[in-house]
Amino acid sequence: MRKKELGNLPALKAGNRDKIFLKMHDFEFLVKPERKIIHGDKILILNFYTRYKLLENDFSPVYRIFHTPNAFVTQNIIDGSWTEQSMEFMFQINAFSRNAAIRTAYEEKMIRGFFRCGRSEIRWFQVINERQKEIRENKQKKRRRRMNAKTDQIFRRAKPPTAAFLNWAEEEAMYRSRYVFYDYEKKKYLKCFCSHCKTEFEMEQKKLRHNREGICSICKSPVTFKAKGKTGRFLDTGYAVKIERGNGNIILRHFILTKRYDASDVKENNFEWNERYRSVVSKGDVKDYIYRYSGSDERMGWYQRPLDPHFYYYCYHLNSTINEYETRNRLPGCLYLKNLKQVLKGTEIQYSAIEYFGRYNMHECFPVRRYILKYLAFPQLEYFVKAKLYHLVENIIATSSGTFGSESKDMRKTLGISKEKILIMQQYNWGLRELDILRGLEEGKVKLNEKEIYNFQFLYDSRVSNLIQYNEYAPLKKIVNYLLKQLANDYGVPVYTLGSNLEVLSGEQIRRFWHYSKDWGDYMEWSKELKHEIRSKYVLFPKNLKLAHDRVMEEHRLYQKKRKHAEVQRERRRVNRILKEERSLLEDKIKKEDYFLKVPDDWKEIKRESDLLGHCVRDYIPKIARGECQIYFIRKAKAPDEPFYTMEWGAGKIKQCRGNGNCDYGEKVASFVDYVEQELEKLKEKHPERVA
């Protein structure tokens, strides 16, 4: 159907009988059908007239639905727009909401005849709703078939997993799923069975403990021991990802692996696999697919299902929903490495070094999809992998935003540290946390050797990181050694230094060291503020930090109190000076009928006003001192000394006016407030330097 031709068809006018019909019945719409033949096609036109227009003698339709047996379209005559929404959706016309009617039986018969539905028990709106629903479903199925054809073309070369892949998945991807089952008896040697090598053998009882990890004495594989009497049926789950080429794209296939065990029949364990998720990488973009059943086209197959970027903004997700989202977002699994280099050759992720990272995580899951996305956004990931900074790469993949501003191939510029510190990172396989430490040491120009840097990161915390800023007063090494000595003196632990083996420190001792670092930092800041000779060794490193900290804290408290008192006095003098200038400008100049405007005598009167009226104008004294606002009193002419209303002026207008108990003002006072605002504006314009 061509919309231009349909829109040019003359509209069918309603008549007086239609108007009378709507007067007699409570319907929102009247529907009048007509039949046309255009280019040999039979078309049914449903004209919709609104109640209020017909009652105002406007007999033109507001909507027209053009219907053929296999298509329909709706025209909004008022604005000329077109839509393919169904009649039931647009007008709510169904068995439960009858807001439209057809006047004559002949017109209703015309509709049933057009759709070849002669049964009288089916009403006209049911016929249309059913046919439109059928048309929309057929369109959706056609659209789905086109989408399915495109998806099938993408995955045309994706074959079922081979025996070699499944063997790798069971042996390598589920490397941790290996057990030795034994019958517990009071014997020196117990009968055992290894689920990996399928061998029966005997082991000493003292070497066997339920759920303890060990080594199979036959195949030398790492296993977990399981006592049959304490074990029933259980299930292990693993994940594997295979990368393939298909239709010019890179396809990530995610496999969920399961192994079932039963202690009553240990020789049988069922290995199963399931593939539910795939991602396609093409031209820097990643599209995600899920294997599921679709009722719209009644087929099991792959359907594109984009990830919701706002998923975590909503609450109350089911655990299964969160797990599915996380899986599709990350595609975690052990990466199948066979022929991977050949598969990636010539693609946009050829140099992603994912095969090196996969080899490092040979028996471990890692987020393959997130790795590729991060590489596409940050190609320097390749250099980190090849430099064997695997932990750093793991941290980068896990973070949503990068911490690297440089896109240089020079790792010194990208990481922001020297070559020597890069070598230290490589040696210990450090991540983002340690990189931040090394950057801090680099920026603070701190000189530490390799062992001292290692120990410093072992002690590191946000409170410890603040010690770097004091390197200009004393070497960081000396500061840390001093704090470790204080820890030893107070808690009776051995005296350690930054060059010692600090891995022997307990978690509680490290937490205490953090507290000492915070106390010493506070002590230093207070000492600087009190103008102590900060470079003196007696100030930097007091014999007893706790006593020195408490003494300087009390001294600082008194200093702050004295400074605050002096600041308040300056503030009050400033307010009194401003109020004096305001009185010279406004005194006895703003009066009307029963009220007049008064300028406070001093800050004490403002405070008194706050006490008597029970509002918070006392808190505005600092704002007056800063010139941010001005405070005036509204007084009654008959009681000039009695508090009545308090008014705030600022930014060229009255901001608020409050009375007893912080109440608002009434109509009588409102007229005076408006008058005050006008007069203040005039007076302030003459003296702009005094405007608040």
C-alpha cells in the first residue's frame, strides 16, 4: 500500500444519523467502514470519528485504517502521521474496553465479509483484532527469519566441538576436577580409586584426609581426596572458550562444562558440555548472541541479545540473572590454544597477545571477552603481556576505566616509572596497586633499593602513602624505620627495618603500623601549623611518638581555639562596621503606615533578635561579614523596640522574611515587604559600593 495514494483518497463524511447515534450512546468513537479497489487490490477503510467533533457538527474523520487481507496502516488525519500500530493498542477497542461502535448491521457485515468471516457471533472488532494480530505475527516471523538467516550465515562454519576439543576441555579446562576416592577402614593401607587415571591402588591411611588436596601416586596428578562414607553425589562446573573464524569475523564460543560424580559408583563420571553464549568481533565492535528458544518463530537457535549498559543501575535482580549477565559480559573460561595463532592471523586482534595470556592461565579461567574489548580500546595491553606483567593485565581487564594517559610504545612513558622499577614489577609480577606505589616513589623522588621497595609495598596503605610527602624533611626509609621501632617499643615485638624480612609481620602488627603512620602524619601537620622547627631530628622523631602526638594535639587544639576566637572577634568588628554604614544610609528612610525598617545596632542585637523570635538569624553573622547578605528588622511604629519580623537582603532582592517561631508573614506585612524591596533597590543604586 502506497501511503501517498491512500492519503489522497477523499475522506468519508459522517451524517446527522451518526451524530444522533452518539448522542444516544456513550461511545468515544464512531466507526464507518467503506470498500475501495486501488490497482486491483481490495481495500477496507475504517473511518474513526470522535464524539466531541460530531457533536460540534464536524463530520470529518480523525483517523483512517487502510486494511488489506495481508497488511494495514493507520493515518492520523490531524497531523498527517502514519503508524502500523494495531487498532486494539491505539484505541483500546476489545471485549473489555468498548469505547467505539458501528451504527448499522450492514456496516458490520461489510467488515466480516471483507475478511470472509460470516459467523455472526464474532463481532467486528474481534475480526479486526484477530486479523491484525495475525498480520503482525507474520511480519515478525518474516523479520525473524531474515535475522536468523543473517545469524546462520555468521555461524555457518561453527561446527559442533571436536573430540580433540572435548578431550582438552575435560583434561585441561577441568584440571581441578580430579579426585581420589577411598574406603575408610582401620587399616594401615586403604583401597583408592583415581578418577583421572581410572586406576585402583592402595595408600597409607595417614596420608588420606577427606577434602584434603594431594597427589595421585599413580598418575602424579593433583587431586582432592574424598572419603566415600562422607561423600554422596556432587557436580563440578568448568568453563572453556574457543576462538574461531567465521564469515570474516572472530567468533568467541563459550562452553559450560560439567562432571558428575557418585561415591557409590566412582568408576563412572559423566562429562557434559553446553554452549549458550557467543560473541562476534568485527571492525572493533562486539556483538553478543545467546542460544535459546523463540516463541515468535518457534525455533531453537542463536539470537542477538545486546548487553544492557545500565544493568547495574537497577536493583532486585535474581541471582541467575546476575550470573547470566556476568557470564555474557566477561565470557570467562580456559582458552583453547590449539591453532589459535593461525586463527587470529590477519585479524584486528592478531597482536592482542591473548595466546600468551591464555598460556599463563593454562588451567585457570579469565574473562576472554573483556580482554579483547580492553585490547581494542587499549592496544598497549600487548606490551604488558609480552613483558610478563600478567597481574597488571588482570587488573586492567577488571577495571572499567584505564589509568594510562600515554599511548606510546615506550613502557616507561605508558607506566610512568623508570626502567629499573619496570624490572622490579616484572620480577614480582605486580599489578595496579604496586604500580601506584612505584609512581608515588618516582614522583616523591624517593630512593629505595629493590628489597626496600618490596617491603614498602608490603606495608602500603593510604595512611602509609602519605609518608612520601615528608621525604623532603627526612628519607622515607628513615621514617619507616622510626615507626617500626615505635611499634616494637610499645608492643614488645622484634625491631624490624625496611630492609628486614617484613613478611613475618602479622596482620594485626601491620594494622598497628598503619595507625602509627596516621598518628605521625597528624603530628607532623600540627607541628608545621604551630611553626615548630620541623627539620630538627628531635621534632621529626620524638622518643615516644604517642606522648609527643598527644602533647602537640593539645597544643594545636588551644592554638585553633585561640585563632578561632580571634577570627570571631574580627568578624564581629567587621559586622558592626557594615551595620554602621547601613544606618547612615537607611536610618528613618523606609517607613509606611504602621511599619518601618530598622538597621541592627550591632551583632549583639542580631543575636538577641534570633533568641527572642526563635529563628536562625544568628547564623547569618559570618555571611554579613563576608558581604554575602544584609539583615534588617521590621518593626511596628507603636512598638519600635519589640522584635517583629527579620528580613534578609541579598543579590539585589529580599530572600526571606521570618517572624516569631520562624513563621512566614501575612498579607498586611507582605505589602510593606514589597515596598521595602522597591525602596532598598533605589537607595542601593545610588550607593552601589554598599550593595550586599
